[in-house]
Amino acid sequence: MPSNPTYYNLAHPGTTEGEEHAAHEHHHPFLQHHFEDLGQQHAASTLGMWLFLTTEILFFGAFFFGYALYRNMYPEAWRAGAHHQNWVLGTANTIVLIGSSLTMALAVWAAQTNRRKLTTLLLALTLILGTVFLGVKAYEYNEHIHEGFFPGSHYHNVVDSPALRPGVQLFMIFYFGMTGMHAVHMIIGAGLLLYFIRRAWRGDFGEEYYGPIEVMGLYWHFVDIVWIFLFPLLYLIH
Amino acid sequence: MAHKTDYEDHIGHAPAHHVTSLAVYFGIFFLLMVLTVLTVAAARVNLGVWNTPIAMAIAIAKATAVILWFMHVIHSPRLTWIVVIVSFLWLGVLFVLTFADYLTRHWSMY
């Protein structure tokens, strides 16, 4: 049963229906029926994930644009706001998050090389590092709130000169908005990791079928990339 | 998979079964760590107007390394390359056109 003869058989006129039929009979349990083979399924799912990431790039892009626009208007307030950030914690968190990207990438490798336990372990490590990141972030949020930097009715900035205070509040809106949205993505990623840890442990993945881990990795690395830009923009303004 | 499957003819070479070596993964991680240290060190020094461009250049280098090797775009079909590149092109449109509006608004105040 050739699923799309006009597309596939034109490219490979030599393929007979019989051959395709035989291929379909011992197909992989995770091969969806509308795909020709796992390679095609893999290509389609990574492409689909990249299209989703395109929308994510524009979603975060709007935040980055707003940041750039108001930074251009209130450069001194932005500088003051960045100085209220703990750059040591920011650096530590950057290292933790890039570390989690490494373990995520290695999990793909482990799945590709049929290492079931190592895949599970590396996914679990990714989850742990992600949780450490969120823990540090929570500590930082707590500090900001205690120092009166949370924007809104509780904003009580006694550190900066009165002229700078509204601008610093605007910076903090971007700070909480951008890191908050980033953290929401991390939490979603952590939930996905739990699901994939279970599937990896069950032995779903191997050299033939590792697409879902690859796609999970694309998401996780994207979230890492957002932080790669947030870190210098929010913590390291001179 | 001995022969080239059909979809490969349409969207470039197959992404499946390409295993990136551990040396590449750890090498990229090391590069990202070096660049992180570099960006923090650069921020400790007053480089004047060059501070932000340098920080952004380092961030772009890090993001590129992650996209190409951790996200395996370097071994992806051409179609994926197009989607990735065009994503950033659209981001460029978002920035350039919106800035073209905001940064020129005061010009009309004559």
C-alpha cells in the first residue's frame, strides 16, 4: 500500500509495490502509518519542531525588542537595574543550564547508541540541572521581592535616586517578564523530561527510533539559547 | 538502510542515524564555557560603547554553536536549514521595521 505514490514512486520508479508492502510488514512499532519509514518520520518531526521554534523565536523576540526599545530610552535606569542583579548567581546558572544542554545532547547520543540506562540517567541529570536552575532563580526572585524591586504596588526602591526609580521599575518588569517566561518554558521542559525519562527507562528508544528525544532536545536547547541572550542583557550591562 | 530513501532526494540527506561523536559534544560544551567566562570577564572591564556589541557577539557565537551541534542543524536536511535561517530573518524583520517606526517618530516633530 504505497501511501503517496505520486510523491514517492516518482522519485524511485524502481520501487515496486511488493517491496513496499514487505517493508510495511515488519515496520517498527513506533512508525506512524502515514510515514514511509522512521527516517522520514524523524525528518518530519524535527522539521515540525523547528517550525514551532520559529514561533517561539518571534514570541521571545517581541520581549527582546521591547527590552531594546526601552533600554534605548532609559539607558541609565537599565544600567542601575542590571547592577541590582547578582551576576555571580547569574553566571552559575548559565553554567548549570549549559551543563543541562550537554546532558540533553548526550542523552540523544546514548539513545542512538542503544544505551537504555545511560539515556535515562542523562535525561534525569538534565531534569536535576534544570531544577537547580529554577531553584536559583526562585532564590533570586525572593531576594528581589524582599528588596522591594517587584514591580507594581509593592515596588519600593530605596536604593536608586528618585529620578531613576520609574525606569528601574520598567527594567524589573522586563526582568520578571523575560526570566519568568523563560522559567515557564523550563517548567514545561521539566514535565516533558519526566515523561521521556519514563519512556527511556521502558526501553522505547534506540538507534532506530530516537526522534522524540531529539525533539525534546531541540526544545531544551532553544530554552538554553534564550537564556544565553538573557544573561548578558539582564545581568552584565556596564 | 542500504539505499537512499525517497524523501532524501527531496529534502537533502537523511538526518537519522547520524551520530555526533562525544568529542564534538564535549568540545562544544568546553567552547560554551570559555565563551561564558569571556562574556563575564568582558563585562567586568569598561569597554564603553563596545560593551553591548561584544556581549551580543559572544551570545550569538554561543547560540550558533548550540544550534549547529547540539541541535544537529549541521547534519540536517536543507529544508531544516531554510526554516532555521528564515526564523532569524523574521526576527530581523520584527526588529528592523519596528525600530524604523519608533526611532524615527520624533522626526515628525518639526
